Amino acid sequence: MEQTSTTPPNWLRRLDGPGSVLAMAVGVAIPWVVTASRSVAEAVVAGLALGFVLHLLATRNAAPLRAPWFLLAAAYWAWLVLVTALAGANPDQMLAALGWGRFPLATLAIATWALASARAQRLALWALTGAVVFVALEVWLQFTFGHGLVRSGDALPGYLSGPFLRPRAGGYLSVTLWPVLLPAVVALAAHGLWGRGAGVALVALAVGAVILASQRSPLIMVLFGLGLAALALRPLRVPALLAVLGVAGMLGLAAIFAPITFYRYAVHLPQLLAGFPETHYGQILARALAMVEAHPWLGAGAEAFRTGCYDPRFHIGWGGVGDGGGAAMCVTHVHHFYLEALVDAGIPGLVLFTASCLALLWALGRGALGDPLRLGLFLSALIALWPVATAGAYAGIDQAALRVFLMGLGLALAARPVANGAT
């Protein structure tokens, strides 16, 4: 019979089965891939996005695309492409705008395709648990013995990087440890006094690894997340309180055993907060706001800060005083997702981006309060998207791949009770 125009091509339908198996495999592997290779992580995210589009074409199922958070993200994506084109941006910026959509597409792929089955979710959680333990163990080994399983503890002066080439262990743990830590502590608390003691030790080891990594923002976010988790989960309250006391004790010991770490937390951090306008972060913020003032509604296009930072028109310090560090302070991004959206896509872009983040958090958080695993995945997303913190570029693949994995897995678990109830 002659094939109709509404029937997917045979080759596409034949590829969908093996493609789904491959998608599950690479989706499960993301927590480990991020620790090993940025280029492979980028390929995984892009491959999931492209594979998901082909999967939708093969199954002729557009229902996943109607998720409210995805519609808002798609609207931001379309707006970003439009304003980037209107800004006369260079080819690299145009490619960045067109490629931005791979992140919501890959998240949706994880949620409704790659990790949609209970088996895939179990494998993903085991992979995540192994990766979190590995990164934390590597930090503790570097601190205790000077060398971890794969990397020396003095490779980056002032930091313990775990398996990473750059100071990323604290950032990795700050978003990944929650769906591992919370279910474990709650399960241990059900086994009497020794179980509660083991839960306290587990929290101490997790928070201690973040402290030793010497990244200030991740530690602050971990303490913030621990406080929220303690409010939601009674078994976590004593471990959380002891962890806060332990932080103070560890910082005191750090003055003796890790003086650089002590300096970064106890001396340098208060200095940064007190003199923020003169810091590098303050200069970045002032430069970004100068760019926003010049392009408030349409923005300056994707990755505008990378090139626009060097434009002398925007060399303005706080209060209009000085040149804000001139060209010497320029970096590739503004270290803040929402400010990045504002610079790139103007006020409408910021509204669309923020709305998509809030809709995603709503989808993840609805019904999660009594479930330690889902609450942990919600906290992972909340910390990754929290606006009062420094961050990498939104497209920075280390953070982006983890967001895709954790948010996609959280959405998959959030949908599972609905699916089970319908069967």
C-alpha cells in the first residue's frame, strides 16, 4: 500500500527502538560523564535533544511538548533567536541562540523518553549515587592523603577539586547530593539510635566534602538546602542542626589543617561581601547593567556579554565612577542565569525565562513534600536555579548536563504516580 504523508518513514520507525535503548543508556550515564569529559557531556545533551525530536516524529506524539514549563522555555528560545538576529549578532552568537533549545528538549527527553520507565529510573539513581559517593570520596582522600583515586590534592592551590580539572567538586555536590542523601537519612532514621547516628555521620561527610572543596557559593547553597530539607523532613532535623555546628567546628580546624580553605571562608568571603562593588563580581554586574540600560527591551543577543564586555561604551563603574575595570575585567559570561537572560534577551526575555523556571519548579515540587527522593530532586533544581547565587553560564555544559539529568529525572518521577493511577 502506498505510504501516506502522515505515516513516519520506515527507517525512522525502525530506528526508534534501538534509539530508545541508547537514550536510556546515555541518560543513566550523565552523572559520570560530567565528571570525565565536557565534550562527551555536550554530545550527550545534544544527542538526547536530537534523538527526542526524531522519537516524536517516529511516534507522532506531540503531547510531551505541551508541558507548561516547556512551552514557556520554547517561547524564550524563540524570542532569544529573534532578538539575536535583530541585533545583527555574529555567527557564533546566532549558533548559540539556535542551540539554546537543546537544554529544554534534552530535559523533556529524559523525563518522557530516556528515563520514563521505572527500571531506567532505578538505574539512574544507582548511577547518581555512585557518582556522588565517588566525588565526595575523592575530595576526602585528597584532604586526608594528598591524593585521590584519580587526581592530586594539590593540583589546584586552595581547592580540592575531586576528579575535576577545575574547582567544580563543590558545585557538583551542591546540586547532586540531595536525591542521594535525603532518602538515605530517612531510611536510616527508621533503624533506631544507630541508624540516626549513621544518618548524622552521612550528613557530616557530605557537608564536609563541600567545605573541603573550598567553593563558597556551593557551601552556602548546601546549608540553605539543608535548612529547607530539615523543615520538610523530621528525621533530618537533628543531623542538620549537628551539621551546622559541625561546619563551625570544621572551619576552626581548617585554620590549622587547611589555612587556605579557612582564609577563603572566614576572611575573604566577608571581605567580598563588604566591598562587593570593587570585586570582580561587582564589576561584572555593573558592566552587565550598563549593557541592559543600552538594550532594555530587545537585549543584545545570545552570549552578548562575551563580546559586548569589551565595548568601551559599557566601561562604567558603580555609580558612574571609573571604568569598572575596563577591558581587563572581561569574562565570557555574567555568572548569573537571570542576569544573562536580561542582557541577552531584554526584559521580555527575563520574564519568559523566569516563568519557565518557576513552572518547572512547580511541576517538580507538586506532591513532593512527603517523598524524600522527589524532595531531593526538587531541592537539586531549586539550588541550580536559585537567583541569589553566582553560577556559570546557562550553557556551561557541566551544570547544564546535570540540570538536564536531575530535572528530567524529577519530572519522570513526578509523572509516574499519575501514570500508575491511570493504568
